[in-house]
Amino acid sequence: MNCYYAHTKNQYEKNHFLKDHLVSVANLTKQFTKNFYNGQFMPLAWLVGLLHDLGKINPQFQDYLKALDEGMKPSKVSHAPWGAYFVYLAFSKWEIKKDLALSIAGHHAGLDEIGAMTAKLMALTPDQGFKSEIMRVAQLLIKENTFSNFKSPSLTALQRELLVRMFFSALIDADRLDTEAHFSPEKSRLRGNTVTLKELANKLRSKQAQLIAEKQSDPTPVNQIRKIVYDACMAEALAKPGLYRLTVPTGGGKTRSALAFALEHALANGQQRVIFALPYTSIIDQTAKVYKDIFGANAVLEHHSQVTIKDEEDESKEILSLRLAEENWDVPIVVTTTVQLLESLFSNNPTRCRKIHRLARSVIVFDEAQTLPAELLKPTLQVLRDLIENYGTTVVLSTATQPALKSDYLPEMNAIDIREIVPDYAHHFEQLKRVRYERLPAAVSIEALAGEISKHEQVLVIMNTRKKALKLVEALEEKDCLHLSTLLCGAHRKKVLAKVEKLLKDGKPVRLISTQVVEAGVDLDFPVVYRAVGPLDRIVQAAGRCNREGKMELGMVVIFELEDEKSPRGIYKAGMEQAKLILSEHDSPDVLNNPSIFEEYFLRLFNSLGNNLDIYEIQDKRAKLDYPETSALYRLIKDETIPVVVKYKGYKLALDRWQNNPCRETWRRLQPYLVNIYEREARDFFRNGLMSEISKGLYLWEGIYDKLKGLSGVQWDPADLIV
């Protein structure tokens, strides 16, 4: 076996023997799967790791490595299919051979559809010498009869689909970690240099005790409720892994209390990490800041496109360790986007899938859980339930507007217990009532709405689309106006938010006209908020920007409808229609202060959507083990967009860095200066000279970038239809 090599020599001229690589990857893959089905599949995980690079014994591949070591540039030689080919030969009587083969055959190119993979393996025609050598080497490694007594537990088609994906994830991570240890031992040693969950929990307990001592002299209703919520989270944390709801009104201390529950629950149940999934980067920035203030900047992994990096952090070992952890989430606390988490769970891409085995025996907190995509709800909830029941995972749905998950159209959830972390949450909503809701009696024109808005010196207006928002800005003649949408780049939006906060604090006039981008997790505190009628949960999220700190007796939230507004398509339209029905059935829109209304709203919404809770029939594709199609269909944002660099302030330095050294870090530095626009519009802009190509798939905006309105001339905002 020591005549075969796995990779070229490293910088120290050290060889990487194939046997060492295979055994190391086998052991790591086995270790990573110990939390799958209580470890029942660990022997198979070891086998997958052991056979994944078996094809490297091919003399052509060995010649390929030798040529690389000698400085030549030979043509690539495929090796991934041969381990899968051996599984088909040696374990021909096992039905599970196909599952193992999928992970092995796809460990470079990605998980294939099971029929396509089988056809490709059957089309392989090794010469007799190579075939005999595959058998000889594999049997030497395996040691006969190791698996003769293995009995696979009975799985449903969907359980099988996720198990293959989790095996695949464990193999990818193990393979890349061992390869990294050969080529970059210094980088490899940086991994795992983070604090433990126990240390983090102890630090939070200490910080909380300090906070309680400080607040003892200020026993306001808000502080009292925050303590009750926190104490409830600490008490319920000792319960077993499962599905939980954390229902807390705006201002009730949800961010800190959710962290306390997750840490204490993980420690009580021997779980390994805590993952916070949030729908918007604006919330991630805010949540991560709270957690970093508690634990320190190097204790929390932020994994999203808009995270900023300071130059002085570049050489920090702790920061480098966190950046490495982005690849496989091997840290105690991860703060990421719902898109990143869920799309990775349904992906067939090796890089995206690499981290998902870390979800086993983790606590996953979905903040603003009402934003889970309704058209993908069936596959989403079924996978989450599978993680809970078979991988030791705990899922927490955290929001003020809980979706109704017990529905005739969601049989995936009917047999699972959902535990309420804070039992008396309805009382807290009553105590923390901060706003009164009003509704304009008739539909209004943009001009009439502008007249309404002009009566208020400090007011937030949230429109359903950017096009309508810009029309309102024009109707107000831009007086004391600021604008927010995703067609302002991230750096620009942060600047606008900072300006708004200062104007509010100083008591100066400010009229912020925004799209939905401002609704969740943005700490703005307006005395008056106007919200175009939309899905019920969106209206309440908007209300969270009104009298947020409770400084007034009651703030005012006004719901209005535009005369000429066309109903958006899809799920958003369905939510808007149900909201109109519910509002019309009650004498006062103030019913929105009652949290029970949202159970009714979501139940109606899900029932009205019916089969559209799996609109792309993803469950059918999953049951057929069609991984490429599943990956293509499971998208939280379906329409194709392209990134465009806008000429806003520090863009030039960030762009120069990326052009001189295109890599993960320079791309991240460029992110705050990007705006995503639809491809259908981009083609016209490019033809008209409003965009120039920087590199394949990346463009520079040559048109007007307005200091108030952002990207000028774009009709559609990609965020308009995100539910």
C-alpha cells in the first residue's frame, strides 16, 4: 500500500501516502457520524471514508501526481467513481450499497441522482489488472467480514435521503481536513482554538447576574418581564432535545434569553454547538454584536456575506480560526442566515454540504421563525423533524408572531410535541403593549398619503415595493426624507440607519420611506409608523419599529391601502389577502396586539395554500434520491440576480483588493458595495452602457447612483417578493 500516494508532496517535500489518507478519513467520517441514529451507521461511515479515494491506485493517477511533483501540467485523471464501483462489486447483495456509492462517487462533483450514478458506474470498463488491484487493495484495507453482521435499520425514503446527504457531509469534511493537514499543517493547527460551550455559559451567567444587579433599582414592567422570560428559558433548558417555541413580544429580551436557553440546553443534553439562523443580515449584525459584547469578538462565528473585517484583524489567530470554521462550523456559536442554513441542507454541492453534519446534536434557533418560506414549508419542516428525531438536534422557533404548525396540510408536524418555553407569553404581550393600531378607512393615492405623512415630523413608512416607495419620496419632494431598500448597497444602508438613529435621538424631523428591509431586527424607534397592507406578520414586524423603547404611552401604527397598488404574486399575495380578511372581520385593527391572532392567520394561510406548501414537489424529488433537482428547486430566493458594484464611498479600495487578489476575504470586503439586480433588467443596462463587466458574473454600475434613492432606473427590487 505504501507504493501509492494520495496527493502531491507538500511544501516540506513530505509525501502523503494513500493508506494513511484513507484510514485517517475513515476514522474522521466515523467520528462525525456518531450522532446519526445513535451511532448505528458508524461502521458504514468508516467504510465510506476508507473507500472514497480508492481510485487513486490507478497507475494513470499515480503518474498524474508524479508529473505534478515534477512541475508539469498534466491532464486531470478522474478517481472518485472507483470506490463507488468497488462498493457495487463487493456488496452487490446490499440495497444500501447505492447510498454509500452516492457519497463516494460525488465527493468532488456533488451528489448525483441515483439512477444517473448507477448508469455511470455500470458504464465503467476497467482493465482486468486495475480491477483486480482495486479488489485486492480494498480487501486489505477492509479486512474481511467486518460488515457481515451489519443490519440497516428500516428507513423511510425521506429519512434515507437525508442520511445520504449527512454521510456525504461527514465525508467531505473529513477528506478536506486530512488534506489540509498535509498541505497546510499550520492552518490545520488553528482549527478548534475556540472557547467551550461551558465557558460561554458561565460567562453569560456572570453577565446576567451583573445586569440584574444593575436593574434592581429600575423595576420597570419591561425589566420585570425580561427577567421572567430569562428565568423561564433557564428552567426549560433542562428538558430533553426536541422542538420548542419561544414566543416573546418586542422588547421582551428575546435575543439574550434565546441565547441562555440554547447554551444551557446544549450543556444539559451534551449537545455540541448553538446555531442562530436569522432571515436578514441587518438582524445578524445586531444579534452578533449583542453576543460579541457578552463573549468577546473572537467567540462568535458570523457566517454571512455582509460581515465586515477590519484590517488589524488580518493576522489574529483567533480571527483566522473563525474564518476556517466558516467551512465546517466547528465552533460553539454560529450566527448565520436562514438562507445559508436551509439551502445548505438541501444542496448537493460539496462545499455547501460540508458543514451540515455539524447540525447533529446542535441547538438551532430560528429567529423570526414566521419567515420560514411557506412554499417550501413541507420539506423544511420534515427535515427539521428528522434532525430532531434521528440526529439529537433541538430546534427553537423564536418570534413574536408564531406560525401555526398543527395543520391538516402539515402532517409532517402532527405527531411531534412542541414545547412552549415561556408558558404565560400572552400576558406579557398585554403588559408590553406599546402601540395602538389604526386603519385608514379607504384606499389612498400616493399624493394623499404624502399629505398624511407630512403631518408628522418623525415617521416611518413601509411600502410593499421600492417603486411605490420612490414615488412617495417624490411626492414628499424629498423634504426631510431618507430612503431604504436593498437597491442601496449595504454600506449605504448602514449610513442611512445611523443618520436616522441620530435624528430620532436629537428630536429632529425625519421621514424614512422604506421597503420591507427595515421590518425585522432593526432597532429604530419612531413615534408613528405607516404600513401598506400586507401579510399580517409583516404589519406586526413593522409595528416593532414604533415606540420600541416604550418611552411614549402608546405609539401609533397606521395601516393603509394604495388606490392603484397591484397585488404582488405568490405567497405574499396570499398573505395579504388573508390579512385583509382578518382585519375586516374585527371591529378594530388593535386585535393585532393579541398574539393568538397569528395562530389563526397562519392556519388560514397554510390551509389556503394547500399543496403549495411544497409548490415545487421537492419531497417527491427527495424520495427518488434526485439530489441535483432537489438542490436546484430548493431556493429561498428563486429569481436569478447578478451582483453589481456601485460607486459608493470606499468601493474603489475594496474593488482594487478583489481584482488584485480574488479570494474569499477580498470578496467579503467587496460585499458592502454590491447591489443585486434581476438578470432580465441587467441585460438591458449592459446593452445601454449602464454596466461594464469587471469579471465573469460581476459588473460595475456606470449609471447614476443617487445619494437618496440608490441605484437609479431599476424597476424591480429583488427583496420585494421575499416572504
